[in-house]
Amino acid sequence: MKILSYNPGHDGAVVSLIDGRLELSIEAEKDSNYRYSSISGSNVLHAVGELQDIPDVICMGGWWPRDHHESVVGSTNHVSYRGIGDEDIIVGERRFLQKTTRYFSSSHERSHILCAFGMSSVPVGTPCYALVWEGELGAFYEIDEASNIRLIADVLDEPGNRYGQLYGLADPTFLKDWKHARLSDAGKLMALASFSTRSTPTAKERKLLEFLLDPNYQGLGSHEDITGVPHYNAGFNDPEFRNFAGIYSDALFEKFHRFARETLKPNRPLVIAGGCGLNCDWNTKWKQTGLFSDVFVPPVANDSGSAIGTAIDAQLYFSGNPKVEWDVYSGLLFQSNGTFEADRYNVCDLEFAEIAELLENDLILGWVSGRYEIGPRALGNRSILASPFDDSTRERLNEIKQREQFRPIAPICLMEDAARLFGCHQESPHMLYTYKATTDALAAVTHVNGTARIQTVTPSSNQNLHGLLTAFKARTGYGVLCNTSLNFNGKGFINNIADLDAYAVRHGLDGFIIDGRAYLLKDSKRYQAYLETAYISAPGFGADDRSLRT
């Protein structure tokens, strides 16, 4: 069965599913488009161009409202945001290239649940729980032996909006009468929460917690005197606001944890979806509760996975199979055929050992390999890589990224080193959990509270990255590197040579590697210092013929 599915809302994507396997996911924000973009005609045409045959089913996820009230009538072509029953599915026919094909639509809510369940290793027929928490939804569900979905309870609506709005409370530039949080603020608050050094709120902070967690919360503007609450316009550098960020993060998590502890049966698997599933601290807490036999979070927990979820839902409807095989590197290949100023680079093919030598000498390099990763996290195919040892490297990376200095940099780590360096004893390939660093040697990738959002690497999960880490370990004793996403601020991964060239020059990279081919900026001071200090003559590496020591 060939399924073409798309999510029309923000974090839009178009995906191709063939015989139960994810073949391709094209996300609207990738290729330097704005973060959280909806899909465009270009995305759809690109996806169609990748198809070998006319799809058997075309799917559209639910996003815009389609209410059943006479006074509010939306599109009849797709289901609305909420709904988990049979009545929340549309099945029909559509024309595609003058052929008739089946059409399917189900709710946004179902797309999250089916994405997490379908991508998980939970066997069909095993009852499990699902948690969907995002900007709007905050609910637990039960998935039974027949893959039927039952809503257990809406625990707290708008957990994502509530969480992100705390950052807005302290930000003098945020309009307090705006009901929703800015989409980027939740991730910033996640970073700030790690700076917290106290766990007990003051009396005034307890009242603020009650307001933020009130079931009838309507945004900051609904407070009777928002200017009088603690941390109003305090700024994100204020230490007491950072303390409260941690207190609030724990309190919001505890709201859901308490419900799970009191209501759910123990020792069942839990699958998690929604943007809050990208909060690594919360994912780790769910594992540490001991309530569940296993916890799974897909790398596309946010709305970038909704198109996959709708495709899985369609597959379940037409074939009875709710499971899909997938690879996190299912995006598009890099476009290297664009025009750029190649003369400003020294260009050559390098082995892993030679690239490791550059990184050991404090060069910061863009890294492009194969297809881009699905979801918002850079997992070693569209990354910026650097040595992990000095905190000054973290500072420089945040300057390159044009973002706040409180933001952490994540480590990629050989699986065989993960237990020794981070206390991580199982694979964590998608950067979704936090672990405690066991050494002070890795300052660039260790957050202020001693944790790190580790991504483990094996030969099977990412062969090229594994080769580079192995070479770096041979030189330094540590199979660890800094890894952050290769993107302009506020945009998705870079996926073409012209953008990569512009990024390297404007943002201060020392060069980049595309599938083993190195482009090193001739005017990079670090690259020039490296050439001056090291190395023997070899052809092909600059005006004076100096090159890497092999």
C-alpha cells in the first residue's frame, strides 16, 4: 500500500509510506525555511516528484476547525483538531493525475497518538498508554489490544502554551495580553529551568503557580494585576526568575505525574507525543517514575510527525496494521549543485582521522551527510561539530548560532563511551533524554546543572558519524563531540550549498564537510593558525602547499 500524507498546519510535512515503511518525509521548515512553517506548493510538488507510482491513499491531517455546529462550519475535506473516534475519520475518493485514489483524513489528536504508537516498538496487541501534551492538548489515552483509542482524561489543557508563557512573563518585549506563547519560548525556558538552585516557591510564587496551573487559565493578560506578580519583566538573566523556571517546570510535570500515579495501571508501556515530548528533562522524569515498563518518544514528537501519524492512521484503517518501519534519516539529500564562491575555500577529500585532527585543533565545522534527519533535532546529518572540552567553545557556538548564551550544546557520543562519561547504559539515538556527566572534562557539552542531552552513536545508527567519533577518540581519548543544528537562526536545517556557503562566511564557521569532501575557509584565523603550527608539505592544500599531517 502506497500512502501520501500531509499535515497542513505549522511544522508542516509531506510523507510517503510504502508497504508499512516510511520512505520520505519532507518538512516545510527544512532547507532554510522559517521554523514552524506550513507546507507550501513547492513541498507538495517535491514530494510528488519523488513518487514512483500513483498513491493508493492520499491523506490530510486535521488542523483547522471543522465544528459540527450550524454557526461554525469549516472545510468538509478534513477532520478538525480534536477527536479520537470513528466519527473523527473521513474516507472518500479524490482524483490524482486523472486517476481515482482513496482519500483519508483524521484528527490532529489521532495523528499524535498514532505517530507515537506506530513508531514505537510496543507490539500490536499490547495495551499501553499514550500521553499527548503540546500547545493545546494535555491528555492521557489508553490504546487497547485491538489498537482502539480511549481518552482517559484531559489532565490540563494548553501545557505547552502555559509553559512557554512563563518566559514571556519575564521578557519585557513580550505582550502580556497575547493569549499564546511564542513558539520558541518553551525551548528557552527548558534551558533556563536547569539553572534553578532552589525547589521551594515563595508565598507570592505559590500564588503565581496557582494562577498558571488554574484549569481556567486564559493567558497572562487574564491576571487581575500581572504587573504585580513575581518576575514580571525581570529578564531571563535574573537568578530568581531562573529559580522559578525550575520550580514551575517541576510543578507542571507533577500535575501530570500525579494523575498518572493515581489513575493508570502500573507496568504498561507509555508513548509520548506533542511538542512537550521534546522536553528532555520531562522525558527523563517519566522514565525515572518507575510507573511504566517502557517509555518511548519519537524524534518527531512535535507537529512535524503529524503527517506520519495520519499516514499510520490510514494504514490502520485500510489494512489493520498500526505499525511502521522507519529511519530517522528519511529527509531529502543535500543539494550540492548550486552556485557559490568556491575560490574562498581550500577543497579536498579528507579521511575521518584528518577531520578529527581539525576538530581537535578547535576548528568548528559544518557537517553534512546523507539525507537530513526528520524532526527538529540535529542528529549528525545536518550538524555543526566542534571539540567538547572548553566552555569557550560553547560560547562561540552560541555566537555562531546567534542565540542566548544560556542555551546548552548537546554531545554526540560513541555508545561504548556513554556509560563511562554520562551514566547512559542504553542507546539514546535521538537526543530526547538527559544524563549526568561523570567528568569535568567535557565543559562545552555539560549544562550548568551537570546534565547533557546526549545522542549515542553506533555503526548501525550513523556509520559516518561513528567513524568520525572513533577517529576523534583515537586522538583525544574521548569519543564525544559538540553537536548543534546547522541552520540560520529561526530557520530549519540548511540543505543546499549556496546557503551553507553564506552561513559559513557570515556566521564564522571555519569550513564545512559534505559527505567527506572538505571546504576550509582560507581566511579562517583558526585554520591558518592550524596550518602555521603543524604540518608537513603535501599537495593540494593552499598557496604554500601546506596540508594536514596524515
